[in-house]
Amino acid sequence: MTTPNLLDPGMSLTLRPMRYPHFYDRFRDAIKNTWTVEEVDLHTDLADLAKLTPAERHLVNRLVAFFATGDTIVANNLVLNLYEHVNAPEARLYLSRQLFEEAVHVQFYLTLLDTYLPDENERVAAFAAVENIPSIRDKAEFCYRWIDSIESLSRLDTKADRKAFLLNLICFAACIEGLFFYGAFAYVYFLRSRGLLNGLASGTNWVFRDESMHMAFAFDVVDTVRAEEPDLFDDELHDQVRRMLREAVDAEARFAEDLLGGGVAGMTVADMRAYLEHVADRRLAVLGLSPEYGTANPFAFMELQDVQELSNFFERRVSAYQVAVTGTVAFDEDF
């Protein structure tokens, strides 16, 4: 009997013999990173919020408005598209775990909005941002377009079907989780570098680790498909990936213009654009493609983020976490 490929239609149930043990390892590593929203103390940020300038307050309000629905969009794509087509039970174990993590992120951002925006009308407006704030609506429409691109595919029978699926997967890994969210993280860590909103940064550290693992898994899937069906990765697919990333950078740069338009000391739209281009090149490198921009990272605080987190990740006392963490977490591809 011929061994099926990862994207062959079906619902494989056989965990032994395991075809893709590296996916099972991803699942086990994710379990080690378990955390709960109750561990994050956002109330320590209230005094900082009161002393922000109007421009900084606008930045924070726009940022939490994006957070309000960002992970829900990712979870929807995971359920509607990814789980159906990645046909290996060990891979679906990881996707199940990822869905749980997206739910925790949604809870974290719900708690964030409840804490930062005590006025109910402001909270309602934040959750409606995907409809009412153009810079956020543009990003949401970019996401929806790629969700809808394979909505009608119940099976990946043809090369065209599989390439469409790969583009959706790469979009959510490289552009949405790997660019939109990392742009958002940069604002958080910029504020932390100024001694502001440490509660938000503490919770973001957990989300940061989760998103790093989500990207690593997605790129593992891409590499596995490339090994099984290399003919899918032709010049046309590579050109489509480049166009997709350019569009994502442009959308996130427009978001930066919105957030920073009032003038935030220490962070410029040009620097954020440069950071986004740098991140896009890193995503292309993981996919085995040459740089699109060749832009250096302008944010020293982001260069240090992976080092700072790794130095503390295994050294904090068990009392700092509900679940002790062992093993390895790789951040070398994130910036």
C-alpha cells in the first residue's frame, strides 16, 4: 500500500507507525509552554495609562483594538481550513493545541480590553474596529481574502488545490502571525523599553512564545510538503508569496501611520516600516527565498528580545509559572 502524502485527502487515524514524529514533538513542546491569563497582572499598568501622552494613548487604543479580534481570525482559519487538509493525526494534535492557545490569547485580549477600557462603549467600539477603523479593516480584509481563497475546497485533489492551500498556510504563518502580530509586539516592547505597561509586556511574552511555535509548525508543514511534492514550489508560487508579503508589509505600514501619526517620541513610521521589511525578509529566508528588501532591523529592543527571554525562560522559579517549562524554545527565526 502506498504511503499517503501529508496533503492527500482523507482523515488518517493511525498514530503508529507515526509518519511525522516531528509534528508530535511540536505538540509536546507546546504543552510545556502552558500558561493562563490569571497569571498576568494587567492592573499594574493602570498608573502608566494615566500618564501617557495623547499620542501614546492613541497608539495603545489602536493596538488593543487590533488585538480584540486578531487571534479570533487566526482561529477561524485554523478550524475552517488547516485542520481539514493537514492529513496526519500527529499534526492534527498540534493544531488542536494551537486552537487552545488561540482561545487563551482571545481571553487575554478580552481581559486586556476590560482592564484598559473600563467604559463599555469604548470596549464595544474596540471590538467593532475591523468594521470602523480603516487601518484595521484593511488588515482584516487581507485575512478574510485568504481564508475565503480555499473555503470551497473540501479536498486537495489537484496541484492547483494544493498550491492554493500552501498560499493560505504561508499567509497565516508569514504575514499574519509572522508580520501583523510581530509588528504589534514591537509596539508593546517599545513601550516596555521606556518602562511602561510591564503587565502587557508580561502577557505578550507568553503570546510571543506561542506565536513563535505556531510559525515553526507551519513552516515545518511547508518543508514536509516541499520534500514530498517539490514540483508544487515553482516560480509562480514563489512570486505569489512575494506579492503577498509585499501587500502585508504595506497594510501593516498603513497601520503604523495610524498608530504613530500623532508623533510618538522614540518611534517613527519610517523605523516601523524598516522593521516590517526586515521581518518580511526573515520570513522569506525561512521559505528558502532571497530577500525582498534587504533592510536592517532598526529596533535594538527587538534584537534583544529573544536573548532576554531565553535568559529567563529556564531560570525563573516554579512559583513564577503554573507549569514548569523544560526543553528548548528557538527564537532564531523571529527577527
